[in-house]
Amino acid sequence: MRQLLVNELFAGIGAQERALCNLEISHKIVGISEIDKWCVKSYTAIHGDTYNYGDISQIEALKKADLWTYSFPCTDISNAGKMLGISWDTRSGLLLQVGRLLNESLKREELPEYLVMENVSNLLSHKFIEDFNRWLEFLDCLGYDNSYAVLNACDFGLPQNRNRVFLVSRLRSCGGLDNFVMPQGSGLQKSVIDFLDPIRERERERERERPQLIEIVDKQLFVKQATKAGKIELKYPGVCDLSYPTSTTRRGRVQRGGDVCPTLTASSQELYYFESPDCFRKLSVIENWRLMGFKDEDYYKAKAVGVGENQLKKQAGNSIAVPVMEAVFKELLKSS
């Protein structure tokens, strides 16, 4: 296969680049668009120096490429956000900037052959489905075949309950998606415990954090009360998010048993691994990165250039589950 030229918009820490590298697909990132300075530092540390277009709203045109990835901000379509939708004055409305750049590429006769997008499954909800359908109609008018599905990271080997919608597109003039089938995954062969450091190695650290643990014990009692109300199912061993213990729509909801971690988010500050009712600790940042499918060396490279733990945790929660991205790329490029 020829070398694939890629524009990675809303690049974050480069989950899509990591997936392409893991698959050993011959490719070159010709440019990224990322404005978060800490994400840029992490991306560069992990993947090397890469041309950054900067703010997508200020880009006149993208370099010619075969593939664009454009997993735009979920801020205004996520249940955890303001639910303002997709418009020119919202963060999620940056999708419209992608449309503008596609139109510019059309004028230059440089439309990319492939498009790939990931976002929260709420994009397909009653509130936002019209926005999504308008986007599909726009892509169809440009000449793209489209296929989408909600995929869960725990069906692709990552023990994280992370449902996300993936949309892939290919120009009909290049063959379209006649041979493409959205991957379904092969299930979960490992437990969340396989991704975590042994709790015993942190016993001394727990002793130093005794005042914090007293506070968490109070929250744990709160969890027990919520459990009685049917809002949380806390299994040992396993991971629970104590941020919203009585919520049915946020991270406190029942998960798929003790072998799966709740959804990691940019604000996942209250994820705790419970070995037993009286033996528990907060997930470390490197464990958050592992649960997104990144390598330990990726985390250490980002940390080595001065990216702090809070930023690293935020970056993991904002990223894309790498194994799911790999499966999507593999099927898309195989069918071409």
C-alpha cells in the first residue's frame, strides 16, 4: 500500500497516530490542528515534531492528504457538558470548520479519500440527531459514502465501559464503502485489574494519604447508600467513580461488573480501585493512559517534557480508545 498522508485535526495526544503506528501502516502526518499547549507538548514528545496548523478556525486550507481525522470537541453534545449543540458559536460547532475546509479542498480538487471521526454516542440522541444527519447529507453531497456505529472499548480488549460513535467516509470516486463492514470487536479477555499496578505496592503511599482516605471512606458510605437505592453496583475487586454516586446519567451509574472500569473523562478525578471494602486507592495517571490503550512509554515521554499529572489525566480522558481506532482503520484500509 502507498504511504498514507494524514491530517489529524483536534489531535489531542495522537490516539489516531498511535493506532496507525501500532498497525504498522505506512503513513505520514502532514499536519495536526491542536491549540492546547500541553497536548502539543505531549503529542510532540510521543510522536516527534509535527507541523501544527493551530486554531482550526484560522486555517485557510489544509495540506493535501489521503486521510483526515476530525474527532471534534464533545463539549456541547455530551451529557456532562452544556448541551448547546453544533453551531458556529459553540466548541462542538468546530465541526462546521471541518466542513468549511472540506469545501476549500473541493475547490482545489484535493478532497481526502478518507474521513474518520469519533465522538460521544449522545451525538445520535434525539436532541442532536438532526445535526448529525445534516452532516451526513453534507458529506454525501461532497461525494462520500458513510458508515457509522456506536462501539464500546470493552468489546475491543480494553476493560473500560466507553461507548463512542465512529463515522467513516470514503469518496465514491475511489470505490466508496461497498466492501467496508464496521468492526464489532472480539470481546474482553482481560480484567481491569490486569491494567493496574498491584495495590500492595502503594500501601506506604496510602499511609501518607490517610487524611484523604478518611474523606473517601465517608464517600464510600455514601456509595453504600446509593447502592441500596439501586444507583450503583460496587463489586470487589473493581473500579468505581465516586464523583456522582447517586446519578443515573453520569459516571456513578451501574457498570458492567467489577471487571470493567467506568468511562474515563477529562474530569475523572474520583476513579477508585476497590480491592475490598477497606482496601482501595485512586487510579494512577499511568493507569488511566493504559486504560485508553496507550503504552507506558507514551506516558513517560509526555511526563519527561514537563506535562503535569493533572494535565496527563485530562489528556487521557479526552482521548480515543486506541484499540477501537486500530480496528476501524484496519477495516477501512483493508476494504480499499
